[in-house]
Amino acid sequence: MSGIIVAGNNTNESGASQLIRPRGIFVDDAETLYVADCKNHRIQRWSNGASSGVTVAGTEVIGNSLTQLESPTAVIVDSNGYIYIAD
């Protein structure tokens, strides 16, 4: 079995497939991967088979408004698709 890199390249960047200090991960029943991207202040999602991530929470800018995250460390998605984030 061989793997395919879909996130990261050992640089500190904020592109769709870049992570800075990723913390918590969650995989749902559809094998969708969610990553708490701590220092990019966001939650990234990779659908099964995707080669690029999508930001589903946060704005890549640290903050405390309803659309911003500071340093997320965990993410869970329930069976209804609601996302719970430890920030």
C-alpha cells in the first residue's frame, strides 16, 4: 500500500493543502477528513479522494468574532453535519 501526500510540504503556508501546527483530526462515516489547523486559525476538510482541502471554519486570521478562530485544537462532526470545535 502506498500513500499520497495531500497536505503539507514542510513549509509554513496557508494554501488549501497547507497546514501549520495541525492538531485534532476527525474522520466521519463518509471518510471525510477534518483537521484543526491550529496556527492557520481554521478547520480544513478533505472529502474522500480529494487532493485539496477546503476551509469550513475560520478565516486564516486570528480573532474572536463568530467567523474567526484563535487556535483550534480539536474538531468533531456529528451525524447531522454539525461541526464542534475546541478553540
